[in-house]
Amino acid sequence: MSAIRLVDDLAPSSASAEWIDSILKGDCVAAMERLPEKSVDVIFADPPYNLQLEGDLHRPDQSKVDAVDDAWDRFESFAAYDAFTRAWLLAARRVLKPSGTIWVIGSYHNIFRVGASLQDLGYWILNDVVWRKTNPMPNFRGRRFQNAHETMIWATRDQNAKGYTFNYDALKAANDDLQMRTDWLFPICTGGERLKDEAGAKVHPTQKPEALLARVLMASSRPGDVVLDPFFGSGTTGAVAKRLGRHFVGIEREQAYIDAATARIAAVEPLEAPELASMTGKRAEPRVAFVSLIESGMIAPGTLLSDARRRWTASVRADGTLAIGSEAGSIHRMGARVQGLDACNGWTFWHYEAGGKMQPIDDLRRQVRDGMVAAGA
Amino acid sequence: MSAIRLVDDLAPSSASAEWIDSILKGDCVAAMERLPEKSVDVIFADPPYNLQLEGDLHRPDQSKVDAVDDAWDRFESFAAYDAFTRAWLLAARRVLKPSGTIWVIGSYHNIFRVGASLQDLGYWILNDVVWRKTNPMPNFRGRRFQNAHETMIWATRDQNAKGYTFNYDALKAANDDLQMRTDWLFPICTGGERLKDEAGAKVHPTQKPEALLARVLMASSRPGDVVLDPFFGSGTTGAVAKRLGRHFVGIEREQAYIDAATARIAAVEPLEAPELASMTGKRAEPRVAFVSLIESGMIAPGTLLSDARRRWTASVRADGTLAIGSEAGSIHRMGARVQGLDACNGWTFWHYEAGGKMQPIDDLRRQVRDGMVAAGA
DNA sequence: TCCCCAGATGAATCTTGTA
DNA sequence: GTACAAGATTCATCTGGGG
């Protein structure tokens, strides 16, 4: 894991996986352009915040914006930052799988430009997430609020992207059975976690806490996924990815950071599979057709089903439909019909009587599923 | 206070103050262009968010969410929204005093475009401030994080603006002698504060809580200052300004909103004394997610937890769930499961071993919470 | 009068698989 | 690509009615 490669060592559009679990040395746009397209599940990017850029940004694109009165010099530097941002976001979009998602972290210095560029390039924002710092640096001059948070944007490749990973059920279970919100609280990276050089100076000025990356990756990736970080720095993304059983690809220009990250990642012990298993909800369960309850004899044709309060009753037919009077349809359609709604989950709406009590037919589905698991389906 | 005037009633660049403490009816750009330049101390703007909603959304109980589908929130494209944004920000900049500041509130739909436009026009961002909602609407489909905050940008007119108002000491005193941070916690506007029409329907779809405006104005204005709100809506800015002894100017296009705001503001009693600390103070009990103990390294994945009498044992997984055999769930669910109960407080039920003794994981929560309290969670 | 429970609701870019 | 159907999904708070 975590061999270092120069960007030039990669054959263009390489289909091999030699770049997996490694750090590519060089400019992130050039490096991403050499990776295969649609090859990465998640991108986590912590781009430079500094707007006083010293000419190492790339090719300004031709996007033209009306200049405003006396703001020309300032606009010049914003334009340079925007061009830089568009270039790397465009390259990132090419390597991202259609079902992949991207995270970008920033502060008020740059995050608005990043967010606007994301939208302009066709990315579709899913959430902005606030990292609230338990221990932010104080504001020394007392002329502003204490800058106590940073902002992350989470986005898909397109507005209509389907199938992106979001481990909703695990996040909810991990949060006292409440939905995970967009405001997260973590300490900044200090103490033993903070990488220091021999002189005791911090190796990287903006090392992110592993806890932050852990929540990002637990939320939006699965074991075995490939996580790309185009501004790898001290390698937090790689360290957490390895620990959580994800693959990583880092891109970094400075050898000192690469060296520090390489050593750091080498020392990481991956967690075992049982500890990595993530809770899934009903969405991940195999589909069960209602008719299979009839075919298996769990429900006999002619059985009467009711809602929990017995306001409506329907009769099961051998073809797996429900009949009420002369109307018939799926358990969902008929559940919606009787309630006058557009939609209804028939599995939880309809009940059968067992020992004088009303039980949802979803219980029977569970038995079928358990049987499927036992049969190794 | 709060007479209504049509924009055309104002003489161009009027030096008189007839527009003070009134609502101007009309388009905000046209209205601002008729106000004297450099005449306003603070601008608070709550522009349309450009939500881009498509279909209907239903709650799990099939009730329909009352979405913001008003015509004023619909734009053709990002370009159209940007043009709109630049136009009103430019007009706002003209009326703002050189020592004045502007606040703009938005969500991820629009705030990145607003922030970039602010920077492009020469405004200088002082802070971005997050309004964390105690009671946000849930995510009903379970495909994203619960959208639990909105973002405000606070900026001066220029990079080199001098003398803007920031009541550092008052804020610090109101915040238990800690610097006021950039993450603020307030409930959304409901209950008696929410304006309703005769039919009981909300007057305005996005009425902001007065507590939020109170902190904004207490932080960045002084008694007697003029506060401009170019998207006045239901008049929260005016009501709070009047109560806090500030002057207001509202601009609003729709007569229904003007009528509601006028009546509302007329009923406001200005405050004499600083009974305001209570409005800006802290709130709410911090909640700790079990997963944060794992993310922070206090509990390693794979750790075994037991009840106090060691009758049952469960394994901690990296996603923040507990596993017993093939079953997994939250600390509460699994505590209930093993005991055959409907509910269980996992924090007090589950224990970890430390020095041969069983300690409840609630002890770890206390440690995390102590760290959170400093952050004003 | 007070408690309890059912119902309503809030700036929302809110699904996925198969034909 | 599109159409259709299966089916998964909510938290804090306030209001109002009944006991």
C-alpha cells in the first residue's frame, strides 16, 4: 500500500489498478487526467484556501465575467482562483463514477467560489455540512466573530445521478436513532494525531482530524470503494480510508508531504471485516413478491386482510392481488385506494389476524427473507 | 413609524429622512437606487433562495409538504439568478455607508452564488455565520443528511473599510464570557411568533425568527442606526429593529406582506433597558452521538460492551452500531433487544471494562459533552 | 384547570428497479 | 432514453380536543 508514483509513470487511461492505494506525485489536474474515467467512488478535496496565489495556477479558461469598477486587481486574483477551481473540478468530474460523490471542504475565503463552480460545472449539491470546531482558534483582535467552523459541500456528478452511497440507516443508528444532521462537531487536529517533524513543527498547516474523514467515508462510501484525494497533504484521507477498508488514491506535489503521508499510512492497521460491516435498512434487503407468501402457503387465497384499526378489509386472491368489492390491485395500490392517497406501503399497512391480534404482513415478508438467507439466496 | 410609501414618492437622492422607519413598495433595486447613497448602517437581506423544486414531496404519513413554490423564488437559470443577485448587491452597496456592513442569509441552493457575487463586487467578507436549527424539517426520504442549518454572510463594503460596528464585549458578556462563535443555535419561527392570516395559514413561507435578527442587530449595529432590508417580507427585520431602538427601512413588492408587516411593527414596543441578554444567550442541551465516541478514539471498533452484570455482550462496529451475532442496531435498540423490551437507554445499559471494572458508556458521553459545552453546543 | 394524545407542520433542490 | 410500479421514509414543536 501507498507506493509513490510520479504522474508520468502512469500510462494514459490505464485500465490497470497500479494507481490504487498509492500517492501520485505532481499537479492534481495532470494526474487526474491520466487516471481512467469513471473509476473513483468518492472524492474528498481540501483545496488551497489562499487567494493570494503565486502564479502556480493553471490555464485560465475563457469564462468572461463583467469587470466591476475599481475591483480589477481583486477580480484578477478571484478569476485566477476560479480558473484553478474549474480546472481541477472538471478533471475530478471525469474520474468520478456516475454514482460517485464529491466532498470539498473550505472556509469563507474560498467555499463560495468552489460551490458556485460546482454548480456551474453540473455537479448537483446534496448537502452542505458544517464542521463545528470544539476548540477553534480565538479571534485575537475582537473585530469579528470567532471563526468556529468550516464548510463541506457534498455533491453528485449530475442532477439526475442515481445510486450514490449514503449509509442512512447506519448513520441514524449511530446517532441515537435520529437522522444525522448537517452540523457536525469535532475537535481540530492536535496532540498525538498531529504530524510533527524532528524539530517538533507541524508537518502540514491544515491537517484535518481523522474523525471528520471517518464520518465522511462511513457516510458516503462502502468497504472496497476507491477514495481519491487530489490535495493529499499529510494523508488524512488515505490513513482513514485504509483503516476503514477503503482504497485510496492521493495526489500531492510536495515531497515532504508525500514522505510524511507515506509513513503515516504504512503504520495504519486496517479494521477487520466484522467491525467494518455497516448497518443496512430495508432498501438493501432482497425484494419479496407478495404472491410468494401465497405460493409458499403462508397466506391462503381468500384470507381477509385489514389495516391495523380494522377500518378496511380486503380479500387475498391467488394471483397475489387484493380485492375489495369489484376492485383489485396490488397491496400498495389497494392500500392507497382505500385511504384516498397516492401511495401506500402495503407491507406495513395490511395486517392479518393471528391469535386475536393484528400482525402486519411485513412480518411474513421477514420470515420469507430469513428463509432466503438460510438458503444462501 | 412604518408608513408605507411607493418608491416613486421618494425624490431622487433625497436628503430628508422621510423614508426612515417606513416600508417602500416596489422592486428592491429601483427602490434602493432612489435612496441617498451612503445612508444606511446595516443591511440585512433574505433574498429568494432559488430552491429549484420539481415534484411534490410527501411525509411518510403521506401528507404533502407545503413547499416554497412562490413565483418570486423561481429563476430561469443560475445565470439569471446571478444577474439578479449582482443587481441588488450593487444597488445595496451604493446606499451602504463606508462603515456599514451587510448580512445575507441563504441555503446551499443560493449562498455560494451570493458569496461569490459579494466578493466579485468588492465586498469584503468578515465572517460566515451558521444558523443551526433546533427543530429543522426532517429528510423524509432518507437519502441525504437532515438539512439543519442556513448560512449568513457578514461583509463590509470594501476590503479596507474602517469603523464598522461590532459589539464584541457585549456579545462576549452575553455568551458566558466566551467569544461569540460563528455557529448560532435558534429554533425556527413557529407558534405565536409566526404570522397567520384569518384562515390560520402562514402569511409568509419563510418568516425568520426574531431571535436571529436580534443577535444580528445587537452584534453589528447601535441604537439609532438605520437598518435596511431589501426583501422585507413579513417584516421581522423591522420589528426587531424597532424593539432594539434602531431605525428600519423595508422594501417589499407584495401588498399582503406589507400589510402584515405594518400591523406587526405597529404593535412592537421598543425596549428601554438591556433585557436583551436573554435573547442572545445559550440554548439547549448538547446531544452526543454514540458514533462520536468511536470517531474520537474513545472506543475502538471491535470493543466489547456488556451490561453491568455481564449477562449480554455486544461488539462495537466502526459505523457506530452494536452487533450481536448477525443482528446490529443502535445502542438503544440492541439494549432493548437483548432484554426483550420495547425501549432501553443504551447509554446507561452498556458498559465497557476499565481496570477490571465495568463503567457505563455514559461516562464517556459526559467527557465528550464537557468538551462540547465549551463549544456552546 | 390540567394532562394526554392525536394531528399538523416547517426554505426540501428527498427513490429505485424493471420493462 | 421513458413509463410504470414497487415500496421506503420524519423530528421538534405547537395546537386543539377530550377526559
